[in-house]
Amino acid sequence: MDIRVIYKHHIRNYLTQDGKTPQEISALARRQVENYETVKFYEGLAVSGIKTANGFEVTTDAEYKFTASKLIVATGIKDIMSDIKGFSECWGISVIHCPYCHGYEFRYQKTAILANGSRAIHLASLVNNLSSKLAILTSGNPDFDNEQIVKLQKNKIEIIEPGITEIVHEKGQVKNVIFKDDSVKVFDAIYATIPFVQNSDIPVKLGCELSEEGFIKVNAFQQTSVSGIYACGDNTTFIRSVANAVAAGNFAGAMVNKELCDEHF
């Protein structure tokens, strides 16, 4: 049985939850949280936020207003898809971003890395541990120094320079890649790093600082640069895993609780 088919839309790298779908985990989480009478859910989209004398006010698309002295921002990020034909259809299935999240399922397979320079070298060092059938698609002149080229040659990693015209696939599963010079290469998986934006602009409009990479800056206690605002999950870190997001959210909640308790003591 092909383990890639079983797990392509499922959670991995999360002990006790491996193989569950995001919907299953979300539904279970909601059922468990609803057992607490102090928790209420609101179905709606937060569209704006302002600072007030006592904290913050958040307005939804239905023009409901919610006030709070503290905010925890768990709004995630939004990937910006490449315009390569077939890329978005394969994203998260066989065009993947992380060897820790997807690598086991594609071990021993013919694998490409769509990157250049130091990023390509970083991924190659990790993916090379999973597959010896590895190539780097630089989409232009390779941006490698002599030491990096020697490493790639030593590990028999092919460098393919032409840009990509199309990723041919079947229901999201990569079959081959067509290049601008009309050459064709067969691959089973492609690692790719793509740009992203914050899924919500509310934190930035409230004054939260972003890192150079575009993540919300937080300290060791998940506090942002704005007093009273905490952030957790993918919007704060390049470690994009459900387990990490849950841990950060747990810690952010504990820190907010402590701050509220200290204020009322």
C-alpha cells in the first residue's frame, strides 16, 4: 500500500495524532473546548482592530464588536502560489515544503528541490538523507560557491538550470517536469519554498513588528512588540507544524492567564 496516498492530506509529525485529518483534529478540539462553560465560539471574520483605553476592540465582517484587555493572535499565514502550471494543484500533495513533515512518505523516491543558493543546499543536506535520487532545479544560473558545488558533486546531486514550464501531474501527484528548453524529467516529489503573507493584517495595523522574513516577532513568552498582544502558530515561526502551533498556543494562553491574574491580584 502506498503510504503517500494514505497521508497526503493528513497530519504528520504530531505524536498521538499521526494520520488524522485537519478536520478531525479541529472537530475534536472544538468538542473538548465546548465542555468549558466559560468559552464561547463566534463564527465570523475579524476585519479590523483598534487600541482602546482598556485594551483592544475587534470588529467582524458582520460589524459585531468584541473588546478585550488581551489578544492572542493565531491567524496563520497565506502561501503565495507559483505561477508554474500545475504547481498549485500539487501543493501539499507532492510539491511539498518540509522534509520533516513529508520526507518519510517520499523516501527513496525520485525527488527535486526547486530552489537555488544556500536554501537549495540546506534542503539538499536534509533530503539527501531520504533519497539518493535527487536533483536541484535552479531555474537559472546556479548560485553556488565552489565549496557547495563540491558537496553536490560528492553526493551525486544533479543540477538542472532551465526554468520550468509545467509540472505534469495526476490529481496532484507529480509525474514529470517540462522545462523551457523542452526537456522533460520524471520526478515523484518536488520540495519548494514559496513566499507568504500574514493571513490577517490586524496585528500589523495594531503595531506588531514583523521579522525580515515576514513573521510576527514574539519573545520567549509569545509576547509581540505590543503590550497585551500575544501571537502563536505559523504566523510567528518558520517551523510549520501542527504540534508546534499547539504548543505555542498552549504557552501563549498560560502567559495571558498569568498576566491577567497578576493584574487582578
